[in-house]
Amino acid sequence: MAGECKNCGALLAGRYCSACGQSADVRIPSIGALLFDVLGDVFSFDSRIWHSLATLALKPGRLTSSYLEGQRARYTPPFRMYIVASLAFFLLFSLLGWIRNSAATAPDLIGGHAAQVARGAAAGPVPLEDDVRAAVEDGTVHITLEDDGSVSCNFVDKDLPPAMRQRLVDACERMEGDNGAAFGRAFVGNLSAMLMIFIVIVSGIMRVLYLFARRKYVEHLLFFAHVHTLFFLLAFATLLVWEVQSLAPILVWPGRIMVAAAAVYFLVYLYLAMRHVYRQGHVLTGVKYVVLGGSYVAAFMVTLFFTAVVSAVMA
């Protein structure tokens, strides 16, 4: 008598369940078998992730159009790719920052800066200087990183409610107390979440641009999930190149050329991806590309601003 699938209970007629796809062999695997499975999934050139990344990077818009046309089994889901790519970038960014901080053993950093932070922790928030306090009362918004590494902050709007205004004044005092270290950590931590909101915003802009194309909002969302996955992959590579060139002066100019090439490629990629997915002519796509570019930059700046405000309050 045929056995039953341990996962769903369906009758087995082969090595795999015809109902859920689980293997009929459910014995406890050995360490070697577990390692083989991991390496096989990660490094196999037939793996979905590598096939998806190659299609994403080399064929603008093809991955999105294939997904929308129902060709999904061979590719990694869009938002899974986006999350993995963004996490990889932010992990690398944090790791490089940690390495730099660990390697910084100069007396002025260990002595002067640490003493300043210690004094701030012992005595409470560092009072704002008179000129900064005056600027706060004028209601301007200004954060400056001085040449000596100190932070000058006035992050308040006079039209805000008094309670929120006071919270931002306190945030400025904390930023000046530790030279923005806590703010920087909070900003990087919040940025990944804010970029998800940014994708939602630009997808809405795309919905307006293609209002008469009978495209659903989720199609634009998938498009930008793929586009921003490529962005994070290019940013990851750029960060590595930038770090290498900082260690080897002879590689400065090649590194700069590679960084510039990555930026140009992303701009060209976005246009070609729009052409492929939305299938409109060069003129119409070009007009929408320019409008999208301006809206994209504006939405990105607004996203960064609110990320900075939230990070300053949370720091």
C-alpha cells in the first residue's frame, strides 16, 4: 500500500507528494546533507535567486513583466529579493562603520570625544549655544557637521505645537552632546523602514502617470520593488568600491569611474525598464521619465526629512 505524505496526508505515488510537493523521504538528515542543501541552494547556478538576479541586472524590466505575465516559478518573489538586498546593504554599511570606529584609536577620539560624551551623560543635556538658541527661537531648521567633527543643531519649526517644539529642542541638545552619534544610529535604523514607505509613495505617482494604461496599483508596486532591489545591489557594490579605494590611493580614479558608471547605469536602467514593462513609445516614456524623476527626487527628500525628524526625536 502506498504511503502517506507526512505534511498533508495525501497518498504518495512517487518520490514527491503530488498535492504539496514535499519529498517522500523525511528521515532526519545528517550534518553533511544539511550542509549540501544550504550550499546547493545558495551556489547552484540553477537556483532561483541567481537566475532572478541575473535577469534583474542585465535585462531591464524583464523580471517584472515575466512576473506579471504569470512566469513566477523560476524567479524569487519580488519583495523577498528587495528585503534581502536592502538588508545586505544596511548590514554592510553598519559593518564598515563599526570597523572604522573600532580602528579609530587616535588620542583625540578616545580622549577628547569620549570625555565630552561622558560629561554630557553626567551633567545632562549640553545647553545650546546662544547663537543656536536664537536660531531655534527664529524657527529655522539647520543641522551642521563642523570641520572638527562636532554637530551644530537647530531642528525646530516655530509653527509646531509647543510640546513637539520642546521635544525637538531636546533632540538638538542630545545631538550636540554626543556629536550626533545616537542620531546617526537611529537614522540608519529607521531608513530601511522609511524606504518601504517611499516605494508606496512613488508607486502612487506611477499610478497617476499611467492612469489611462489600465494598470493596477500593485503592478507599479512590483515594478519599484524590482527597481529598488537593483538600486540596493548597485549601492552595495558602490559601497565596497568606495571602501577599497579609500584603502588604496592608486584605485581612487578607477573607483570613482565605477561609482559614476553605476549611477549612470541606474538612470538608464530605469528608462529601459519603463519602456519594457509599460510598452509605450520613446517620446511618451521620456516625458513620464522626466516627470517621474522630479517627483522621485521630491518624494525622496521628503522621506529623508521625516526620517531625520523621527530619528532626532528617538535618538
